[in-house]
Amino acid sequence: MKIIPYLYFNGNARSAFNFYVSALNAVPTPILTYGEGPISENFPDNLKNLVMHTELKLGDDLIYISDAMPDNGAIEGDNIALNINCDSDDQITAFFTNLSKDAKEITAELEDTFWGAKFGSFVDQFGICWSLNFQHKA
């Protein structure tokens, strides 16, 4: 299990990603855009090239990067969430249930995703943004 910082940006995640790759000598991963997702037909053309998800690899550590959707805009200084990559279905279910108790907002219900994982996200009762991911074995 790992806790991974998740940085959110307002349309400039790709620039931030490229900057951090260079500045940190990080190993880049492919960029997944909102236009490549399963509901891309619901996105206006000007949002389809925004970054849905990418990762910077720093040794054994990761930093996740994404563009926030305009209606959920990132606030500079507050544009970070904690992600936990869980080890099992039972673990992600327990963590989601426990951490989201009295949550201020459930931003994504815990469910299976198109990228082959179970995922959920929320803002906990203390205002901390969390995302939980359990990658199913292929």
C-alpha cells in the first residue's frame, strides 16, 4: 500500500507535468486525456485535451497529476489530494467506508472503472481530499 500525492491544475497540468519531469529528472508516464475516457462524447471539445491522469516516477515514489474540471476548479495552494493504492478489494472497501464517514462530499462513488480498477474519491469530514484505487489483476 502506498499513499501518493495527487496534484490538480486548472488546465495547465500538461505544462506542470513537463516542468516537473525536467526539474525532478522524473520518469514520465503516458498522459490520459478526458477525451480518451469512456464518456468523452459528453465533454466540450475545449476540455478533451485536458489531462485526466498522468504520473511522475521518482525512484520508488509517484506523484499523480490531473486537470480539475472547470466546475470543480483547483485552488492554488489547495490543489492536492492524497491517493491510496490499495492491496485488495476488501481493503479499498473498508478504507472508503471508514474514511468517508461523515464526508463533506463523495466526489466518486466506489466502483469499477474503465481503467481496470475499483476507484472512489471524497472530501472527508476535515476537508481533506482522498482518492482510493485498487488495480484489479489482469
